[in-house]
Amino acid sequence: MSKLFDLTGRTALVTGASAGLGQHFARTLVAQGAAVAVTARRGDRLKTLVAEIVAGGGKAVAIDMDVADGTSIRAGFATAEAALGPLDIVVNNAGISIVKPAIDMPEADWDAVMNTNLRGAWLVAQTAGQAWRAAKRPGSLINIASILGLRTIGQVAPYNASKAGLIHLTSVLGMEWARYNIRVNAIAPGYIETEMNAPFWKTPAGEKLIQRVPQRRIGVPGDLDGALLLLASDAGAFMTGTCITVDGGHTVNPV
């Protein structure tokens, strides 16, 4: 059982790895033995992360990649495989949100969120799936969704819609690609504290929101490690097309 989540010899690619959960996912995968290609549009922060991983004895490479651009994705995958070898795991983490009332949401803002969160996730998934099918290699694709794909809040309509779409996309890809030994699953995090949102949870509004979570706390990035490693490793070999919710019970709370 001690080696159940072992990723030694595996190679992973993580999108949106310049900050927050993407950085954490990369560190978690490396800690279990994987070599990791970290990708994002902000290359300077990627280089700092790679330097940290290498200094700790891990193997990583930084790649500038825009998930809204298919050409950039294909080039990023080619660079990752040239540096680290064939990919075994892809974590589809890149995502953005724009906070505005739906009635006043400009088309450009809607498109920006959907192009990154749903279209971009699809392009990354398709690039990975085509490579695995062509090489007749198994693969694990992990889409990072959100509880806002299962329940809603105001002011972030395109984010809600994109994450709901991503969960449904996970189901259909899991069904279609199982024949190629490609597993497609998702994680739907609840509210997770990161460097960007940490101040909010200390405000009256943030404290009120925490009281709506049955566990009466928000998550920390490490709370997602179990789900990530389950789906990335052989421990989840018979899982595909599913979405694991990690939210302290928030989704099942009616308020």
C-alpha cells in the first residue's frame, strides 16, 4: 500500500502552474516521483518554481504556453516530451474568472473566460488524447473543475458555465476514450485558500461564507492531494469519467 500512489518514472504536464493550485499540484506530483512540465503564460514565475523543484532533487521544465491557442498548446506538448519524454499525466488546471453581473457582462469578458476555462481545457485534452492514442500509451487526464460547476453564485456567470461544461466534458471524454486506455476525470474543489484570496477569508463576508460550509472551514491546497494522486496513479486505474468533489460538504449543503 505504501507505493499505491507512487509516480516514479511518470511524466506529467500541469497547465496554469505559475501560481496557486497549479504550483501546488506540480509540487505534489514531484513529491511522488514524477517529472513535471509546468506551463503558463507567465514564464518568469515558472522558472522560479522549476529552480525550487530541481534544488530539491526533482526534475522539471518550464514552458510558456497559452491554453487559448491551439498552436501554443501543441508546441508546449512537443517541448515537454522533448525535455522529459512521453507524458503520462496531464493536469488541466488553467482557469480565469471575471466578476461582473451577467446582465452587464461584455462579450469580450465572456469569451475570455470560456476560451480559457472550457475551450482551452478541451484543446489541451484533445492534444493529450491524440498523442496517447497515436502512441498506444495509457494516459490520465485530470480536469480541475469547481463546485461552481455544480452549484452557483452570482457575478461569475461565465465561470459557472465553463466549469459545468468542463464536468460534462469530463464525462463524455471518459466514455469515448476508455477504449484507448485513456482515463479522464475531474476534481471539483470547494473554496480553497490561496495567496490571491487569503485576505478575503478574514473579512466579514468571507467569515460568513465559511459558516455555510458544513466543516466550518475553507480548504487548503493540501486537501486536494488525495484526489489528485488517486486520479494520477494506478490507485485510480478503474476510474474514468468521474468528478471528485472536495469541498467540506459545501455542495450538499442547501444554503
